[in-house]
Amino acid sequence: GYAKIDNHRSLRNGVPEVIYCEGKSPEHIRGIVPRLAEHSANVLATRASEEVYQVIKEVYPACRYNKSARIVLVNPQPVVKKGSIVVAAAGTSDIPVAEEAAATAEVIGNNVKRIYDVGVAGIHRLLEYCEDLYTANVVVAVAGMEGALASVVGGLVSCPVIAVPTSIGYGTSFGGVAALLSMLNSCASGLSVVNIDNGFGAGYQASLINQL
Amino acid sequence: GYAKIDNHRSLRNGVPEVIYCEGKSPEHIRGIVPRLAEHSANVLATRASEEVYQVIKEVYPACRYNKSARIVLVNPQPVVKKGSIVVAAAGTSDIPVAEEAAATAEVIGNNVKRIYDVGVAGIHRLLEYCEDLYTANVVVAVAGMEGALASVVGGLVSCPVIAVPTSIGYGTSFGGVAALLSMLNSCASGLSVVNIDNGFGAGYQASLINQL
Amino acid sequence: GYAKIDNHRSLRNGVPEVIYCEGKSPEHIRGIVPRLAEHSANVLATRASEEVYQVIKEVYPACRYNKSARIVLVNPQPVVKKGSIVVAAAGTSDIPVAEEAAATAEVIGNNVKRIYDVGVAGIHRLLEYCEDLYTANVVVAVAGMEGALASVVGGLVSCPVIAVPTSIGYGTSFGGVAALLSMLNSCASGLSVVNIDNGFGAGYQASLINQL
Amino acid sequence: GYAKIDNHRSLRNGVPEVIYCEGKSPEHIRGIVPRLAEHSANVLATRASEEVYQVIKEVYPACRYNKSARIVLVNPQPVVKKGSIVVAAAGTSDIPVAEEAAATAEVIGNNVKRIYDVGVAGIHRLLEYCEDLYTANVVVAVAGMEGALASVVGGLVSCPVIAVPTSIGYGTSFGGVAALLSMLNSCASGLSVVNIDNGFGAGYQASLINQL
Amino acid sequence: GYAKIDNHRSLRNGVPEVIYCEGKSPEHIRGIVPRLAEHSANVLATRASEEVYQVIKEVYPACRYNKSARIVLVNPQPVVKKGSIVVAAAGTSDIPVAEEAAATAEVIGNNVKRIYDVGVAGIHRLLEYCEDLYTANVVVAVAGMEGALASVVGGLVSCPVIAVPTSIGYGTSFGGVAALLSMLNSCASGLSVVNIDNGFGAGYQASLINQL
Amino acid sequence: GYAKIDNHRSLRNGVPEVIYCEGKSPEHIRGIVPRLAEHSANVLATRASEEVYQVIKEVYPACRYNKSARIVLVNPQPVVKKGSIVVAAAGTSDIPVAEEAAATAEVIGNNVKRIYDVGVAGIHRLLEYCEDLYTANVVVAVAGMEGALASVVGGLVSCPVIAVPTSIGYGTSFGGVAALLSMLNSCASGLSVVNIDNGFGAGYQASLINQL
Amino acid sequence: GYAKIDNHRSLRNGVPEVIYCEGKSPEHIRGIVPRLAEHSANVLATRASEEVYQVIKEVYPACRYNKSARIVLVNPQPVVKKGSIVVAAAGTSDIPVAEEAAATAEVIGNNVKRIYDVGVAGIHRLLEYCEDLYTANVVVAVAGMEGALASVVGGLVSCPVIAVPTSIGYGTSFGGVAALLSMLNSCASGLSVVNIDNGFGAGYQASLINQL
Amino acid sequence: GYAKIDNHRSLRNGVPEVIYCEGKSPEHIRGIVPRLAEHSANVLATRASEEVYQVIKEVYPACRYNKSARIVLVNPQPVVKKGSIVVAAAGTSDIPVAEEAAATAEVIGNNVKRIYDVGVAGIHRLLEYCEDLYTANVVVAVAGMEGALASVVGGLVSCPVIAVPTSIGYGTSFGGVAALLSMLNSCASGLSVVNIDNGFGAGYQASLINQL
Ligand SMILES: Nc1ncnc2c1ncn2[C@@H]1O[C@H](COP(=O)(O)O)[C@@H](O)[C@H]1O
Ligand SMILES: Nc1ncnc2c1ncn2[C@@H]1O[C@H](COP(=O)(O)O)[C@@H](O)[C@H]1O
Ligand SMILES: Nc1ncnc2c1ncn2[C@@H]1O[C@H](COP(=O)(O)O)[C@@H](O)[C@H]1O
Ligand SMILES: Nc1ncnc2c1ncn2[C@@H]1O[C@H](COP(=O)(O)O)[C@@H](O)[C@H]1O
Ligand SMILES: [Mg+2]
Ligand SMILES: [Mg+2]
Ligand SMILES: [Mg+2]
Ligand SMILES: [Mg+2]
Ligand SMILES: [Mg+2]
Ligand SMILES: [Mg+2]
Ligand SMILES: [Mg+2]
Ligand SMILES: [Mg+2]
């Protein structure tokens, strides 16, 4: 029967409350943030601009802004960090998406190692981090343009890789579609893909995997 | 230095040897199968038609054909199965892809529970399996047409979900693109996606996760 | 002969006069509104921003603004409401489109029940409304992102379902295309689809069906 | 609770059992047809080629083949026909899809009037049927190539119109996409759309509407 | 040899000088207009906003702005008008493109009859103009959304029809692609198509045809 | 009134009866050909394979097969040829489409000059035909791959140009889409476009123009 | 081993340091420019607006702005120019991309000949430059809209041609996709293509070729 | 003048005569081969199946079949080989395209080094060939699926790289589009791209570059 559907598992599992701020009005944000933060610690407000941060701070002063991740952490509380997630990013323009993944994973209790600016056009930069990659439980690979980082990382490691295409690029990058297709067609095994720019989704799934 | 790149990790990790048979000539198959099976047990020949099976059996009689998964297992040896992977499929036409995932995962040492014909057009069919879904370490959700199964499963479970779009459908299914987009845009958390019809890739990544 | 084409049926059928305001200049709106409102009650001005509302109010004070539906009702008059239409929406961001459908249907004489925030990532939310869904004459299902709500609703009810994809989402949602394809490929029977964000069209067809 | 989900409503509602034959093997068809026909009259086997018909006749002689609709009616029983559905088709190549819609609707108890070869390149052909169109409860408009029939019909009638794009055409018809887009963007009100070539879906929804 | 290429034919043929203003800076416009107008009468500046008009008027006061066509006619001189071109437009939002066609054709010496707001959702509006359509040498059919006007006009007349898709619409109109595909796939004979919103191109080709 | 729609104008205008044979069964062809040929001379059966020709010859011996145009001319009668149409084709693979245009135009009374194998990769080949191009009333430009022939021709002539993209090419030619886009975006004036491979449509419109 | 990967070859090869400025914040630019210019002469800052130029000039006064190329040359030093590169551009709107190519090539030591406004709609303009084209080591062909310039140039010369599609155009130019497809499908030999608007990439590869 | 267009340069430049055999009938091939081979040595017949080879051998016995390149060399004569071209291919399925490039380049006088099966999923395989890559004048990088090989190679070498996407892959590889986009968006400098599967074009341009 219906009772088998367990509405309360998220509380038991430490799944965070998350607010996706893009396209939400200040009024909406003002209304929703205190309601959630009242009952939960470490509420994540993602895709939060400076303005959104100001709005949140007004109604809930106990909050912290991670500017590069565009995340406001509301009602921040210490968490125990476990295991090891590597977040690798190809270019400096991919860092906001990578930070969204990394910050999400850290807040929900994972050790995160960042490896940035390791695009495949200079493969030696990535290869210097082989030890970090070999010892991770899961790698999040973030890249725009041709998205080749995911395949190269997938070929190096034997843990699961979550690939995040970003909308960085121009012309035929088609807002991230070129990177997405590249990742979906990767000839490396052990790799799966999330939506373009979906750093949160990658960080969240990486956490589920790292904490198994 | 270059020596850091570890070419031998697959042997240590129990990663299987795999031959993707689509588009390969009988000669090619005849040449490659014995060479791999000589040194490895449980070699997987995927996308194998009946004809390919006959070709393999000739050159390597110690093999077993899983017709619905279109996989030939060459030099089959017993493996210890661990943990719990659920493979859920929406329609009966999606079963070959689901079986490719399930058979791959079983061969490399995972307990696999199959839940088939649970498309969302009759949601009660899926809900009957809530217990199985709640106790899995990872779920592989296989669906063509509108691919909504992945989102519904993702909403029910709190383990990682790997979504596999299939090419089943007609008209605007565009050979699996409709299902793929549906899965990439899922509003459920903890979900990532592999290429259309890539049952092998999903089963392989599910195994990496289940065995962490 | 030509006389068979009946130009006057809309007057007899209670079909409303409608102005689609997007892209119309204030001058255009100022010119057209009084002309229509003079001869008709309950003229609908859809896709009306606050500014458009101000423009209309100036030239025709007898009007009412439904902000969330972005509809101005000009020369509002009471209507008798019949039957039962359910408008279901997946996310809070889909509400403007859902309200466009609901407000349109109400103005032309239909009882409308709203069921909002019932996205399939938490299927229990939708299932709580089964009674409402079972007793509707027609359901309008509004969803962006992966658009799976339409399939799940279509599987639950045996009345006609009109699916409305919305442009809500990012990356591979492609401005509503992912949801549209999902709905066109639904494995549920009894479902048809309108253009992305076309709440008016869905509300209008739902009315035609509900009033048969 | 879960018990609210009513698995048996189809029996009460006269919804037919349907087998979609495309891509199903003879063995599969042989297995499924008698099982369904045992408990149900008027089972529909859609997308049935001559070969499929022969397979069905062998295992269930009480069946009838509608060749142009590509439908086998298994265990045919008389039904009472109600109301009025018009099925209009643009070209002679669109007739199989139109017949799938018409035959589906007739079998589940609807009066169906067929108006074929009324493409808009000779608008007078369609206008001769104005009386039939004006008196229908619902019109199914079937067209390939540019799909303009749906808009013209939608402008003539004030009942709901279900538009079915077909895959007829070449070059930029893109297998029905041109007609689909044309129909989704129709400037006529009261029109919704089903998947390319989905005559069954249109006939089925038309029946739900006609029988309200 | 090379001398066969006739660089001077445009002068002999009365082909106008044309400046496409979109994306040109005021400086560029200021530089180019007097240079062209010095040697040629009836120079056309297309896609000209109010601001562009002001810029032109400053440097070349002998000019006239057709606001709805977004055309500035520089150094206007009387022309003899010949033959008969009909420009038909489906909706009021299509008028700027239709006017671009009509104004272009008039300036280079053609009689132009405008038939606007004759979209196929109310086919009787178009049919009232049958006489005008039957007596034209060429018809320009301008429509956005589903673009069905072109097919219906093409079916009525036996002269050449030039179809112009416009970018009017939303969602799956894809900025005019739906109308373009509709027109390219028209089942009416005698019809060809220009780029989306290319009123100038249609008016220019219509003139070439009308003046043969 | 309706009587204004003139159903008989085609007879008066010498418009040919045309049968599009692609996808038509032999039975269908056998039924339709004699019926049309009985009342009309010079009936065109387009897209006719050798087999279709044999079928037609059986039921109507007075017919002639133009193999490269894939057209059967049924009940052939002499026609007076007027004016001048040039049909230019880029590659030898484009000739069937070019011949469809040329043969159509000839049959309905136009002088046609063929200029084949004049692709722009060797521009001198085209320039040798400048005199022919300069004296035409209308040019049909047929090209696959990158379709650049249309632009170059359009720049050379001052008569109307009808561009026909063909499906010749591979990879990113996308079955003629690359050539189509090239032609729609031509920077030459006086050019319009028909559907991919639509030689008939181009030849027919060229005739309408040439005979004005 | 890893040591074989030569991180220092760019210094030896005279490869320039390049900063892609689009989307970079003023802070970022301020930080990165002096760091690079300290060790390298002729640092290229591409896609640089006037504002970016001002920002650079503040932190590094020894710089020069090429406005039409949108390039700031930081720490400019004389270079010896070799060989011969022709940069040909179809329309005046394509000049910024052409200048990006030309300026890049000049800075890294190549003689560059510019041939602008030679679009194929007036082929005689291009043919006047045959001598320049015949004597080049490599030609960069820049064009938007239908991109036919690349094919015509490719047919004239026997040196390598690098084609650059630009985003200039409207409607079905799809931001440069029409030109890109045209170039990829060119029937001329010896031609390859870079991303839409990628003048830098073309100029850089042309330099590698010219300096072989 | 026209005389500047040099029709004879190919003879002087050693450019080969080439016949693209795909889609050509045996008659056509029989006609064209002897005519070309009479005046030219080393005529290339590309995309030649076994059957085409048999046809050619009949009419011109002095020919040699390169089966994996699908090239027949007609009237083979020794050529002096110069410089150094590397052809690198990612997977064994890409070899036919790579061989088309390599064989083309060899026939027209270039030293060619093949590096096959060096896909990036096992990056160490490619890195073993660093010396060969560093000493090439030009590299042709051939890859299907995600096409990442081109970027990695482009990052390693400082000579020009010509990237060839292949149609190898399934699902979202879209017949080579994924690889093509990956290559067009490469973050490596010095890279340009040819059409999907266009090994000939890459080998030909590589030769032009290598022989500068
Ligand atoms: N021609 C058709 N087109 C689309 N859907 C169909 C068609 N025929 C049957 N269906 C649907 O497919 C379901 C049966 O699919 P299956 O179980 O694979 O035979 C039915 O319940 C219908 O909803
Ligand atoms: N509105 C328009 N749409 C399309 N093409 C135009 C338009 N106006 C002018 N043109 C074309 O653009 C050319 C002028 O372009 P430009 O030299 O950039 O001003 C003219 O020769 C026309 O062929
Ligand atoms: N090759 C062709 N390509 C495009 N349309 C054609 C062709 N041949 C005939 N047609 C059109 O198709 C109509 C006949 O179609 P049908 O009635 O199906 O034989 C004719 O009236 C023409 O308008
Ligand atoms: N495999 C190939 N792929 C692409 N283009 C080719 C190929 N082989 C030959 N070509 C080109 O096609 C031309 C010959 O085409 P055709 O005259 O149709 O045989 C040659 O001049 C080459 O430019
Ligand atoms: Mg791996
Ligand atoms: Mg979940
Ligand atoms: Mg239902
Ligand atoms: Mg209507
Ligand atoms: Mg006509
Ligand atoms: Mg011209
Ligand atoms: Mg060349
Ligand atoms: Mg490089």
C-alpha cells in the first residue's frame, strides 16, 4: 500500500534541503529560506547571485556565501567528512560549476580534493595528479568546450566518474551540447553524465557513492 | 613521470575483458576471442547476434549465450556475488538493454534483482517493488519512449540511480533522444545518465559503485 | 458554397475574445482593448506584464489582473461554472503556465481544481490527490524539465489529459523541448500535447472537452 | 494510501486491450494474443502486417484484418456506437494513419465519419464537408508534409481537434517533424497534438472525449 | 573570358542600391548613405530603426521613413509602377516583414496590393480576396507560427508564390523554423521560399518576376 | 461566396496532371494512370523507377521513359516551347534532380538549356556559360554538398533563380540540409528555394515564371 | 616515460601567450595580464572590448589596441615576418573575425595580405585577386551567411585553405551553422575548418603552416 | 580577366585525379576510369568496394586494391616520398578512414607514419608515440565516438593537426556529429577539421602542408 512510500527517509539520510535560486524572485526567497532553515541545518541555496545572498542574509543572518560556487549555506553546522571525492575541472571558466559540485559534496560530509585547470590540451598538467586520482572513491570531471577531460580521467581511474558538461565555449559548443555529447560517447568505462552545468547534481550523486 | 600511469590496474580490479561485436566481421571476432579468452575468464562479447555466437562457439567452445542480453560469456567461471543492484525496465521492448546491464553486473560479481515491465503509465506496478528499491545499493533504470521511469525511481530511492535511455519508440522518440533528454533533466537527485542503449556501461558503473 | 462557413459561431458558443500581449506595443494594446471590450464581456489579455495591465486599466478601468496567470480580464462578468477540470503542475516555476490554463478555463465557465507542486520526484505528493484526479472530466498536466508528470497522470486517470510542456529548466531542457518530447512519447493513452508554455491553449481545449 | 490506485478501472471503462505489434517477434505475438483474447472481446493488434495477421489467425481464428489500418481485431464483438467523430486526412498516403485512428475509435463504440484527400492545396475539397465538420463532437486531423490541414480544420470547427502528424514527405519533412511543428504552432484554438503517426492515440483520445 | 562578367548590369536593370542596417554602427551608416545616394535614386536602407532614420536624416535630409517596413528610402524619386504583386500576411505581427516586401517592390516599380490579417485559422478572411489573388502575377505569402497561409494561397492561385516565414511565435516555432519547414514541404505547386524574415528578398524576387 | 474558388483553372492553364510515384504500390499506379491519361495529354509520373515504368507501360503503352529524370510521360503530345529556362547542376550526382526539373519544364512548354557539372570548386567551368545565363528568363540551380552554386549563379544573373538543394553528400551534408541552409542564406538577391531534391517543384515554378 | 612530454616547446617555438577575454571579469584580467607580459613579449588578449583595453592599459601601459580585431597586443615587440598568408573575407560584417586571424598571424611573424568584401554574390570582386591567391602559402577564408567563399577560393588555389565560418546572418544562418556546414561539405580539396568565429585559431594554424 | 584562372595547375602540382566511387554505377566507373588513367598515373578511386575493384580491374588491369583504405590505385607509378605525416587513429573501427588518409598521402608523395589504436581511454598508449608525434610536419587525428584524440594530440604537438571525425559510434554519436563537435571545440591550438569520414580530404590537405 501507499504507506510503503517513505516520505521521511531524507531526514534520516542526511540529504540536505536545497533551494535552486535561479529565476526565483526576492519575495519567494525571503519566504522560503527561514521556513527551511528553521528545521534543518546546512540548507543549500544554489545558483545564488550576490543579490540573492544579500536577500538571504537579511532574513537569516546565520549564513555563509561561497561566491565562486554561487552557493549560500544557511544555518551552517559542522559535518564529519568521510572518504574521498576528487573534483577535476578543465578550464578556469569551468570553476563555478566545479565549485558547485565540490561545495555541495563538502557540506553533506565528504572530503573533497580539487584539481583545477587540467584541460587535456596540456595533458601533463592532469598527469601530475595521478596519485590523487588513483586514490579517490569517485571523481567528478567538469569540462566545457570539447569535454575531453572526462574521457581521459575515465581512462586513468578505476572508480566511478561523474562527468559534468559546462556551457563554457562559443559557436558550435552550443551552450554545452558539444561537451555533453563528448561525455555520453566516451570510450572510457565507468562514466556517467549529468545535465549541462549541473554541478549540484554531480556533487550530490558523488556523495551518495562516496558514502556507500 | 610516465611510470605513474598504471596499465595493469584492470587485472587487479577484476575488470572484465569486453568485445563490442556490432560491426565486427566474423574474421575479426574469430581472431580476437581466443586471444583474450586464453588469459582471462568471463570475457564478455556484447551486442552479439546468434550468428556471432555461432562464430565464437566454433573457435572457443567453452562459452554461454545469453540471448536476451545479446551477450556471449567466453570461458565462464564462477564469481562471488556481492551487494545489491536493482535493474528496472519500463517496457518489454527495453529488456535487451536491461539484460545487457544485468548480465554485465552479474558476471563481474554483483547480486542483481530484475524489475521489468514497470513503466510509469501504470505506476502501481512499480510501487509494488518499493522494498526491493529501498534496499538496493544502486539502481539501473532502463526506459525508452518518454523515459519517465528514471525520475520516478530517482524520487523513490536514496541510493545512486544510473539511467539508461533506450532507442525504443517511434516518431519524436528520435531513436532514444526523447528518453535521454528526459533523464538528463530529471528533477530527482542522485541520478546520472549513460549513452542510449548503453546497458553495458550502466551495468559496469553500477558494479563499480556497488563494490566500493 | 462559401456561405456555409459560419463566421458567427464564436459568438453563439461563448468563445472568449483573446489578446496575446507579448510583443505588442502599448499603443497597439490601447487601441485594441476598448474596441473588443465594448462588444464582449470577459475579454482575456494573456501574457500581460504589470506594465500592460497599467496600460489596459487606463483605457478600460473595468478590468482585473491575475498576476500569476499574467492575464488581465477586461469587462469581467459572472459566468456559470460547469463540470470539472483538474490543472496539475509539477513545480512552483510551472505555476504561471498552469494559472494561464486555469484562469482561462474558469473565465469561460468551468470548475477548476488546482493541484500544484506534485512533480514526480516525490510521487507520494501526486498520489494524495487520486480522488480529485479520478473525478475530473479532463486533466491539464503542466510540467517543465523532464515533463514526466503527464505520463504518470495519464496512467492514473481514464479521462482525456492535455499535457503542457513549460520552458522551465536549463541546459538540455532546451527551453521546453525535453518536456515536449517526453509528453509526445508518453506511453500513457488518452494524452495529447500543446505548444511549450501554451497554458491558454490547454485551458481552452479543456473547456471545449469539459462542456461537451 | 496505495489502495486508492485503481487497477481495474479499464475493465469498467470499456478501454480495449491493445497490442502494439511493431518490433514484436511472431513467438511473442503467438504467446500474448490468446491470453488477452480469452478474457476480452475486441482486442486490438495495431501496426500489424499481413504476416502478423497470419500469425494471429493461426492461434486465434476469430479475428478480422483491417488491412489499410494495419489492425487485427481479435475476438470481434458488436459494440454500440455513440456520438460523432470526424477523421479527416490530407493525402492518400496519410490514410493508413487515419484508418488506425478511425478503426480504433469505431471498435470502442464511436460513430466515425471519414473525410479523406482534403489537403489544403485544394481548399475547396475540404470546404465541401463543412456540415460534417460542424456537427462532430471531436475531429481528428491527419496530415504529413506541411500539416496545414489541422490549422484550417481548427479554424472551421468549434469542437476539440486532435492533430496527428504523419511521417509522409521527403527532404525537410524530416519524417513528420515539419508537420508536427506546424500543428504545435497552429494559430487555431482548441487543438492538441499526438506523436508522429500515432493514429491509435488520437482515435483513443477522441473516443474518451466523444463519450464524455 | 573574364570580360563576360558584367559588373554594370544592375545600373541598366534598375536594381536598387540596398543597405542592410542591422548591426551597422551609426558611423558606418553615416559614411555609406551619402556615398550611395549621390549616384543613385531610391536607395533602400532596410532593417532601419528610428535611431537609424535619425542618423540618415542628418546626413541626407532627402529621405522618407516607412516605419512599419523599417525602411528608409533615401533620395526618393517617382517610379512607374507595373503589373501586379499581392503581398498577403497571416497575422498583424507579420506585418513588418510583409511591409519590407511590399515597400521594396513598390520602390522598384511594381503595383502592390496588400492583403493582411488573413491567417488560415479563419479561412473565410482569405477567401474574400480570391479575385485579387487570381489576378496577381506573383504572390508573396508571409506567415509565422505554423506558416500554413503559403500552402492555402498556393492552392488557390496559379501564378508563382514566394513564401516568407517569419520569426513570430514562441516555443516550438523556433524563431521561424516551424513556418519555414511548413513552407518548404507545401503540397501546393508553384511555391518557393526565402530565409526567415527576409521580406526584402521576397519583394525583390517578386519584382524580377513581375517585370519579366 | 464559395463559387469564387475556381476548381477548373488548371485545365485552362495547361497545368499538367502529375503522379508522385514514390511509395505508391503497383496496384495504385495501375489504377490511377489510365484514369488520368484518358482525359489529359502529357501526364507526368515522377520518381518513377524502371519497375514503375514497366507497370505503366502495361496499362498505358503510349508512354515514354526519361530514365535519368525518373519521369514517365504518359500520353505524350507535342507542345510549343517558349522563352528560356536554364537548369544548372553542380555535380554529376545532382543530374537526376536537375533532369526532373528540366523534363518537367520542357513537357509543359518551355525551352530548357542544361548546364551540368559546373560546381564552384572549378569556377571557370561555370563562367564559360555566362552568355547562356545572361539570356535566361529564369535559372534553376541544382546542387548538393555545400550548395554554393546557387549563390554564385545568383550573383551572375539578374533574372530570378530557383535553388534546389539535393541530398547528395555524406556526413554533415545531413541529406541535403547543408545545401538547403547555404541556399536560404545566400547573399545573392533574387533567389528562392524549394525542398531538398524537389526538381519537379523547381521546374514547375520556373515554367510559371518563364510563361508570364 | 612521462619526461618525454615536453612542456617547454612553446617557448622555443615562438608560440604566443594568449588570453581569451570573453566572459573574464576585469579583476581576472588585471591579475593575469602583468603576470604573462612580464615573461613574454607580444602577449595577445583576444575578444577584447574597449573596456577590456582600458583595464589592460591601466595595469600594463605598454600595449596596443587593434580595435577591429578586438585584440590587445601586450608588451609589443618587433617580429620578423615570413612567407605569405592571404586572409579573405566575404562581407564587411565578417571583418572582425578576419582581423582576428590576420592580426594573430602578423604578431607571430607572418606576412599577411588582406582581401576583404569579396563575397561570391559578385564573383568578379574575388577574381580580381587571383594573383594574390595563387602566390599564397595558405589562405584563410572567412565568411558568414552561406559561407560559399571558402569553396570558391578552394577551387582557385592549390595551397591549403583554412575556412572560418562567422556568426553573421539571421534566421536560418543559425549563428554560423549554415556557413560551417557549407564549409565542411565543400567540394573543393585542400580545405579544413575551424569553429564559428574562431579567427584566432585560423590565424594560428595558418602561421604553423606558413612557417613550416 | 578570365585567363588568370589557371585550369592547368593541377597537372603541374602533382595533384592526383580522384574518383569518388560511392553511389556510382558500374557503368559509370567503367566509363570514367580508362579515360582518366590514360593521361594520368596514380589515379585514386576512393570509397571502392570489392565489387568496384573488380569492375576497375576488368577495364584497367594495371591497378592495385588497398582494401582497408577502400582505395583502388589505377595506373600505379613510383613516387618520391618527402617529409613526415603522422596518421593517428583512436579505435580499430576508425582504421578505414585513417587508411584513406594515409594511402592518399602516400600516393601523392609523402612519408606516412601510422599510429593506430591510441584512443584516450588508455592515454599511455598514445604517449608511447611522443617522439613520432614531435617530429611530424603535420598530424592527421582520426577518431569517432567522443573524438577526444584530436585535442590530446593537439596539446602534445606544435605542428598543424587535421582532425577527422568518423561515423563510428551509436546513440548520441549521431553518425559522427559528437566527434565533429568535440574537434571543432578543441581547446588545443593549431587544429582544424574536415567532414565526417573524410579521410581523403585530410590526407590531401596534409600533403599540401607537408610539401610546402
Ligand atoms: N499504434 C500505436 N501507436 C502508439 N501506441 C500504441 C499503438 N498501439 C498500441 N499502443 C499503446 O501501446 C500499448 C501496448 O504496448 P505493448 O504492451 O508493447 O503491446 C497499449 O496500451 C497502447 O497504449
Ligand atoms: N532586409 C534584408 N534582408 C535580407 N537581405 C537584405 C536586406 N536588406 C538588404 N539585403 C541584402 O544585403 C545587401 C546589402 O548588404 P550590406 O552591404 O551589408 O548593406 C543588399 O545587396 C541586399 O542583397
Ligand atoms: N517529384 C516531385 N516532388 C515533389 N512534388 C511532386 C513531385 N511530383 C509530383 N509532385 C506533387 O505531388 C502531387 C501529386 O501527388 P500524388 O497525388 O500523391 O500523386 C502533384 O500535384 C505535385 O504537386
Ligand atoms: N573519399 C572522399 N571523400 C571526400 N571527397 C572525396 C573523396 N574522394 C574524392 N573526393 C573528392 O571528390 C572529387 C571527385 O568526385 P567525383 O567527380 O564525383 O568522382 C575529387 O576531386 C575529390 O575532391
Ligand atoms: Mg575508468
Ligand atoms: Mg533519489
Ligand atoms: Mg489514461
Ligand atoms: Mg477551432
Ligand atoms: Mg498554385
Ligand atoms: Mg542575381
Ligand atoms: Mg584547392
Ligand atoms: Mg598544438
